[in-house]
Amino acid sequence: MSRKDQMQQAFLEEAGDLLPELESALLELDERPEDSELINRVFRALHTIKGSGSMFGFEAVAEFTHTVETVFDQVRNGEVPVSKELLDLTFRAKDEIQALLAEPGGQASEAMAAIAAELRQMIPAAEASPSSGHSGRQASQGSGDENVYRIRFKPDTNILATGTNPLALLDELRELGRAHVIAHAEDIPNLQELDPEQCHYWWDVILTTDQGKNSIRDVFIFVEDDSELSIELLEEGVAGGDGSEGYKRLGEILTERGDVDPQELQAALDSQKRLGELLVQAGLVSETQVRSALAEQEAVREVREKRSVDPAESSVRVPAAKLDDLVNLVGELVIAQARLSQTVGGLADQELRGIAEEIERLSDELRDSTLGIRMLPIGSSFGKFRRVVRDLSRQKQKDIELITEGADTELDKTVIERLNDPLVHLLRNSIDHGIESPEERAAQGKPEQGRIVFSARHSGGNVLITISDDGRGIDPETIRSKAIEKELLSPEADPSEKELINYIFEPGFSTSKEISDISGRGVGMDVVKQNISALRGSVEVESEKGSGSSVKVTLPLTLAIIEGLQVRVDEEHYIIPLPAVNECIELNGQEAGTHGGRLVRLRDQLVPYIKLRDWFCLEGEKPEIEQVVIVSVEDKLVGLVVDEVIGQQQTVIKNLGRVYKDVRGVSGATIKGDGSIALILDVDPLVREVSAHEAAVSSTAKTAQRAETV
Amino acid sequence: MSKTIMTVDDSSSVRQMVSFTLKDAGYEVIEATDGQDALNRLKGSVDMIITDLNMPNVDGIELIRKIRSSTGYKFIPIVMLTTESQDEKKQEGKKAGASGWIVKPFKPPQILSVVQKLLK
């Protein structure tokens, strides 16, 4: 017996039980027509016969029973009374059903049609139409062309209580195509008010897919009634413009979505920063909303670009995310290779060692060419800088020429992207505070046209970017009085001119007397410095009063992999970025402290040192002879005392995560060949942190005590 | 480990069909004949429930309500079997906390697609 026959048989047996049940319920109902439980029994019997009947191939039975059931549904709702006439009809209907089931493949008889017609008379008008028996939507077929949709899904806060996982819905969207999901966390209440069983997140999804709108709607079929759901087609794959014309601007997208009012937008547009930043600052939209709009821009741009790519072109466009994946993989490979080298190094097998060296060479090449793919010439940003200079100088009624050098200097794509804002800020500073008005310049005998030079060039493993202007320069005395006023500097202190000038990087420091709408917004040089430090770069200023100032930004070529020097202190391993390292010397136990403090002799000079063992509070016995790694920090030499220098190592940088973002002196971590973790030291902040700490200690303690601790 | 789905229906043929379909697709199936039976059998690992609405003793709506106010199975997906004519019932079921529905009459692939959608 096939499974289908088996199921049909099961249904027939069930119907054999149900029909007598129906009959007895009807008989009782004849005596007690008001009994609602009896009405329910009749309804349930009919309902099951109908439902199961159609599932197991008894279509005629199902269709006929549907009519009877519909009447009894009305009876249940109190809209149709239980009459003698109705009961008679139902008894007859039951007999017909029984007869129909007895003969396989039977068709509806004329008697059944008559009964059905009479029953339908009893039903109030609207309900009379027969069931269509059809459910679900027609999923539209993928057309092969990709469309971009904007989907905003704001589930009911109680969605979890219906056993629905909203994340599973997002996953389903991802299965349809490339989805960029932006989670909105704005509506999440404070912890005290938060009910963990509620969902306060909502999502914008920019979906690029070859599926139709209905397929997207189907994903939300069970929740759409209770959720805020909008699905809009942004870009069709077939028709439409070519990739050269831009997609809507950020402002247009936000207004279109109703996130921001056109007037508010216009007000915000009148100033000159990046629109997204401005809107966020003004509190008109949240950062997430902006990110979401930007993602939309990106997705549409991608689709357009894809369309416009000429297959015969010699270059290939690759989404940046794929490159990121590749870089991650190469990072993993480098770690695995380090492990291999370490393991093989301990073995005597020459052949194996040869292979390991071959792999090392290949993975080095692979790393270099992979990182090379991500390199972009910095010149791609120059156009934007020209625009900034042109617009601002006009607004400030200044005559300024921008000269750019080294447009083909290449930098990691991420570095270029994240460098944009700080560099624009520096340019603004030069325009706003540096270059004088034409009249002023003429009075000082300078050419009326001011000049800003923007240059980029390679210097070792770094890229050096300089922004210099021939403006009024920075007055050290102004900085001094300002620093004293801000209590950043004590009135007795006598810092060098250079040190004074670098006070402009202190938080909250702004020398501009009036706050203009260009710079002096409170987001000052300290933010610039922070941004650049985040890229593991450094920034410093040189200035000569009256003849201009120059800002020097030094950046590493890439953010992903660095050469590092691995050192050990006690059981802990640390990585010191190799570019900072000058040399390594020994620190003999007897010699330590003989130069009146924490100083070590390096040829003909004394170099101060930091004991990492003390700074990181490591226990354990220090060895008889310790090693000192001499690093250069802002042109000065400082020694880092460690137990052992292990050697040079390829270091794949892993972020420590947000929790540790305020830890100074450590910029990240890396996974070593044996799988354990080593922290990467951030030398500049580390040295500054230690000397600030020392200064604080020495101002309260006696010098003698300090000598003892050495 | 394969997931366990409970099918609740007073019609043995529907139960059998749901059960066959799910077992063929590799799920474990627990059968219950009505809401009360379902509550009695609800223990251990049950990942999803497919329930009819019209049943004697404890009906489908009541069953959903009871499960949603329990602790152990509060967040599992519950699918109700409805008919086209039962829109009010469907609304009532959704209010009680049903995750989704399958409209009767249905075919085995429909059950599977809903199960796969909700049971992730």
C-alpha cells in the first residue's frame, strides 16, 4: 500500500467515526437547539471532514461539506438559528457524504447540489461564495536582473512572544541576495526600563536581489500585519541611467524616507561639513539613520557600476568587502606560517625546513601583493580638497592657491578613507586661522594670494603628508597664555617653542578668538590627533610666527600587518612595532641605577628607560642581565627594559575591541605562532603615559625615594 | 540532533499526514490529540508546535495562550492550522501568540516550507 493509499485509508476510517458522531450530535441538537457545545461538536465534525477530505483527494466531499460547515459557522456565531429545516438538510447532507465516501472517485450527485443550494439560501449574502481553497502568494520568479530594494522593518515590540526570531527573517533576506542590514538601536530604552523579552531594534535593509517584491514580502508573511514594514524598489536592473550619473544625495534619501524635514535639511546644508555629520550633530537624525542612507547610496552605486563595466577592460572591479576578506585570510595564513616555521625550526629535518622556507617566502609575497591591491593613490582625495579650499576661501574672502604634490603616493584604502576628515580639518584650519586677508598680506609685504602646499610622499615604511601654508603662523605667546588660562601649563614652566605649539593638540584647546563656522567648532586639533593616532600615525606642527605653519602627518602604509619585534617579560609576550625600534642593548644588573636614576649608557649618551615589568605589574624574578630595546619617540630615545628579545616577526593586528579602547600604550593584539596572544605596544602614548606618571610621582615624593625604587 | 515538532490535531488523518511529512524530512514528531493532551505531553525538548484550532477540551487558541504564559516553551514557534473561512480565528490565534499559520487544505511541501522558515 502506497503512502497515499495509507493516508486515504486513515481518512476513511476517521470519517467512519466522524459521521456517526455527527449524526448523534444532530439528534441531540434536535432536542436542545440552544446547546452551544452540541453546535460545536457538529461544526468540528464537519470541519475535519472538509479539511482532511481535500487533503487526501476527496475534493467533491470537501467542497460539499464546506457549504454545510459555512452554515454551521454562522449558527455558532448566532447569525443563523437552529431550525427544523436546517437539521433536516444536514441529516440529508450527512447521508450524501457517507454515500460519496463509499464509492471511490465519486462525483457530486444532483441531490447534493440541491441540498447545497438550499443551505446557501440560509447564509447571509456575503458569506455564500465558495472557498477558493488557495493560500499563499505567488512568488515571482527571479528575472535575472538585479534590483535594489529599501526595506524598513520595525517589528512589534512583542514579536519575541510570538516565537518569531526577527534575526531569522533578516537571514532569510540575506538568502535572497546581497543585503546590507543596518540595525537601529535608537528606540532601546534605558536599562531600568528595558524589558528583555521585548524587541526594540528595528532595521533598514538595502537588498540587491534578482527576486521580486513578493518574494521579499513573503519573508515577512507572518509578521507583516503587526509590524511596520515598507519595501520600496529603488533601482531597477534593466532600464535606467548609466553608472556615470550619481544616485540621489544623502539629503534626498533622508527626506524621501521622512527621517528629516526639507527645511531642517536646508538649514543644515548651509554650513560646510559633511552632511551626514552635520545632521547627526544637529540631532535631526541619528547616526544609524545616516549610515543606513549611505548604505543605500552604496548599493545603488554598485549596481550601476556593475552595469557600466566594460567586459573588455583590463581591470576588474571587486567589492571592497571581498578584499577585506582576502586580507583577513592572508593574515590567518601568515599566523599559520609563523607557527609552521616555529615548529620546523625545532626539528632536524632539512627537507622539511626547505619546504617551510619556501612557504614563508610565498606567504610574504602573497601578503605584499594582497596588501598592494588595497593601495589607492592619495590623489583620489585631492579633488575634494581643491573644492574645500575653493569654497572656503571664497566664503572668507581670501585668495588662496592650493598646490598638491605626490598625488600618486599610495596608501591603504581604509587609511585614505579615514584620513579624509582630519585632513580636511587641517586644511580648514590653514584657511581659517593661517592665511590672512589679502589686505593684511599686502600690508606685510607678502603676495596677496596665499598658498597652501599639500604634499604626500613615502618615507621608509611610512607615508608623510605635509600641509603647509604661508600665513601668519602660530604665536607661541598666545598659546602659552591660553595654556596657562586652561590650566594645561603652570605659569613657571618653560617649555620650548615647539612644545608650546603642540599644545594645540590638547583637548578643548582653541586659539581662535572668535568661533567661526568653519573651524573652531569645538571639534579641534585634539580630534584630528585622535583620528590619526587611531590609524597608528602621528602628527606634529612646526610654525614660524609671521611666515606660516606646517603640519606633518606620518602614517603607516597599512593597518593590517606590521613588522614587529617580539619581546618577553616574565611569561608575557609583547610586540614593539619595528619602525620605532632603533637598537637593542643589555642592561647589566650592577650597572643599573649607577647613573643616578633610570638611565642607561648608550655609547656617549644617557638614555632614560622604562621597565615593562614594573609598568605592567608583572611578578616573577627578573634575569641577571635584562635587555633594553631603544625606541625613538618624538626624536628622543627611550629604552624599554624586557627580559628577552625574541626576534622580528610578521604581526597581524587584531583589534582589542571597544572595551579596551581607552587602554593607553597598547594598540592591539596579535596571535602568535603557538596560538597564544601578544599585546602590541603603542610606543608613543606608552612613553608619554609613563613620563606623566613619573612626573606626578616625583612632584610628591622625594628624589631620594625615587632613586631607591630604581 | 534532529529537532522535535509536536503536531496537535483531533483528526488522526491530519496528524498522520503532518507526522509522515515531518518524519520524512528528518524531524522527530510527537503527536497529541487535543490541547489538553498536548499540554500533558509537553516536556523535554520540543522545538516547535503545529496545532489545529478547533479541538475538544482545550482548543488551539487556549493551547497557544497557555504555552505563551508558561516558562519553558514561551518562545518556541507555534503554527496554527486555519481555514480560509476562519479569519477571525486566525486573528485570535495571532493575538494569543501564534508565530504563523498554514491554511487548510494544505499539501506536504507547504508544511515543510513553513517549518523550515520558523525553525532556524
